[in-house]
Amino acid sequence: MKPVSGLSRRRFIGAVPVAAGVSALALERAAGQGGGAVFGKSGLRILSERPVNAETLVADLDPRYTSNDKHFVRNNGGLPERALSGSLEGWSLRIDGEVGNTLEFSLDDLQARFETVSRALVLECAGNGRAAFQPGASGNQWWLGAVGCARYTGVRLRDVLGAAGVRDTAVYVAYYGEDPHLSGNPDDVPISRGVPLSKAMDESTLLAWEMNGEPLPPHHGFPLRIVAPGFPASVSGKWLRRLWVRDQVHDGPKMMGYSYRVPRYPVAPGTDVPEEDMEIIGPMPVKSIITRPETGVRHAGGGPLAIRGWAWAGDGPVNAMHLSADFGTTWLPCQLEEPENPFAWQRFEGSVAFDIPGHYELWARATDHQGRQQPMVVPGWNPRGYLNNAMHRIAVTAL
Amino acid sequence: MKRLLLAGAIALLPVAAFANPEERGLPALAAVQESDGQALIDENCLYCHDDSYIRALHLPREEWEGVLDMMIGMGMPPLDPEVQEQILDYLEEEHGPRESSPSPGAGASADAETEDLPWAFPRYRPNPLFWRER
């Protein structure tokens, strides 16, 4: 393992433990440098600094693999000191609960004992696009950039669970990480979610130690995280220390109430939905994004305008991709590649010609493997503003 | 109300409330006029996150109180009761419930709030009839 590179002397948001972070941030603000940077990141839109939440600008989603410095961050607590020091001293991963053998692994153990795999995997926050809901929903006001596709290297979670011997009574795999609660109370847990056993046993669900060929960056869970692609990214626990195999649906922080849950039935916008009518979000819906050109582009020359972007879905591949330049009256098919591996996003490319100069909207619509398409409008209002997979639209002025 | 009390993803964490700057040996932050609600928001809320968290919501006072409770659940130290009342006064005044549902072209404030969204560049709002019929 390569050590995490040394810290710059400049204070970065989230680059200090919780207790010390207060004064560091205060000093930064007092010096007029507030809102500056998140450690290890550049050019993100920062939504909050405690905890760090920051999203990728659309143009930076254009590369096949979202780079480590551009990938969105959704933290619930502070950054563990280990993530910054890069030290593995005292670190282990414990597997317990509904297993035949409680096991404890060092990172070396995991790497030596199980087959190492690399996969390009999409992680998307369940609240990506929340800012478009009307009436507004509380939470991070993500626009379009709480999604990314990086190349992760690790072992299959199912191999590790298999070594521990999952009992017949197991139904859920819960995680606990090292991230400290922002209250500073060591007994508080900022987030502890998990996945149904079936998702944990999926071939693509990994315990990863590398992201794009580098050790997991501090904000992405050094030294080890779950990557359960297709599900809300909050199930892909970071800074892992424990996997608790449970005989019931996990009830840790951010599993209950309204967190990462939507109503079991369609509700009118603004409805006060009873808590017992909320259900946990499973696979994310089909979605796509235009990464080139950027919205607001002025297209000169009269020739066709090349369009490209990415399409993905939470439970299988995307089968078709279309563009419309006339508000959905007609649709142009795009070229759509096969995914590099399950849960990798897929490149689409198309071109649009404009016969008459003027203002246009381009709409992008993905269709998944079951024929489900992205909706034109922001779909299914829900109390916390999850699962907005409305078509991406960009404005084009044809000159 | 319940959904706001129980919801937990906003990060309104008033770092400045941990202790006053002088006690921590830090330079004083910008002076706050006690009667200035926006300044109190700046000092206590925007220290940790941007104002999109607030602009997205239009709530009655008791639900804003629920949001503050939610923040405490996430690690926010409780506010001085007087400061909390002033903040709630401000939120109630500036971010209280809208009188009507947002309607395309009808509400300048709604447009202003979405002006900086990437999807605001397209100027057509989907399904305007839905809102007009309500």
C-alpha cells in the first residue's frame, strides 16, 4: 500500500479531526479563506463543510472514470484521523453476527486470502437532483453531480462472507466505520447502514481498498469501503471497521425514519407521510447525463452538434439512449456502448442538426433493460427528495 | 412536522456555538447585530453549509424548530434560547410557507431561487398546467 501523500500546510476543509476542525475552520474563515477547498479535492461545488458534502460539476463527469479529486463526497460525520495519516496501525475488519465464524482481517489478510478484482462502478447519492423538487425537500441540495464512476479494486464481499460462513438466519449486512460523529461524543455513530444479504452476495459488491489505482482517498473511506453499486451510495460504507451480519433489517443511524426511504405509495407533493408508510430505497432508477457540450453552448457553423454523456441504471444495463431537440416531439437514437462490466456507466454519443438558428433545448432519455425510461418531469415527490431521475436538459443556441 | 423532526440529512451545524471565539483564543468573527437574523444565520448556520439548505424550504415556525432539533441530533450544540428565537423569527419571516404553489412565470421569487441551477438554463418548465390547476 502506498502511503497517503503528506498534508499541505494549508488547512483544508475536513482535513482535521472533529475537535480540532472547529478551530482550524474558524481560523480559516477569520482569515477570509472560507469556502475554499476540501482536502484532496478540486473544483467541486461545496454544499457543506461539516460534514463535508460536495458535488462534481457536470463537465467533470465527462471522463470515463471520475477522477479521485473530482468524485463527489457525501460524508455524515468527521474524517477519521487514520484517513489522513494513512496508517494501518491498529486497523482490522471484523465480521460477526449471523456467521459461523467471527473473523478479523488485516488489509494484508484480505489481499492475500481472496481474489482481487477491479471494476468500474457507479455510485450515486439517493438525493442526487434533490434541488429540483417542489416543494423543496430538506437535505443536501444536490443538483446533478452527486454521481460518479470510478474504478475500484478489492475483493468480493460475498467471498469474505463465505469465509465467515453466513447462517441461514442472515438477512442483512450492516456496516460500521471509523468516522466520528460531529457531536464529538465517541458513543455517537454518524451513519450505519447496510444492504440486504442478496445485494451483499452480488458478484459486483466489493470491499475496496483502491479507487482509480490509488489507495482510497481520505474522503472516500481509507483504508477500506464497501462498494455496492446501483444502490444509494450511502450503503457503500466508508472507513470500515465492522460488518455485522444480522437476522433482521438493520436499524442503525440513517436506516430508520425518513432517511433513504420513500413512501410505499405515490403521494401528492408536500404530503406529510406517516413514518410507518416509508420503505427503504433499493436499486436506483435509470438515468443519464449530457457531459458535452455544457448547457448554454453557442453552436456556430451550421453543422451537426456532437452530444455525448453517460447512462446507467441501478439493477441492470441501459438498453437505449435517445435525444430530442424539439421537446420530445421526435427522438433521435444515440450510439450506446455496452457496459465495461455490470454497474459501469455506458457512453452514449449522438449528433443533432439545427435547420433554423435559434434557441433549443436538448433532452436526453435513457431506457433500461426492462424498457423503463427516464421521466420528463421530476418524478414521485417524496418527503426527503430522493430518486430524481428526470431527463437531463441542456440549452443550445444555434447561430 | 414529524418528518422534519425525524429527518436527519441536513447539516446545519453551528460551529460557532461550540464556544465563543475569544474563549478559544481565536480572532473574533464578524460582529453580529443581535437583531439581524441574516447575520445570525451566517454566524450559526452558514458556517457549516451553504444557504441552499435554507432556500429550498418554506416552512411554518414549528417545522423550522424541528429542523433545528434535527441539527442537534446531528451534533449541533443547542443554541442560546434568545438566539434561537431570533433565528426562528427570521426563518418564519423570510422562509415561511408560500401563499400559493409555485407557478411558472407567476412568482419572481421562485424563478430567482432556481436561476443558478444548471437546469435553469433551459427556460421551459415541464408540465406548467399541473400547477395552474391547483
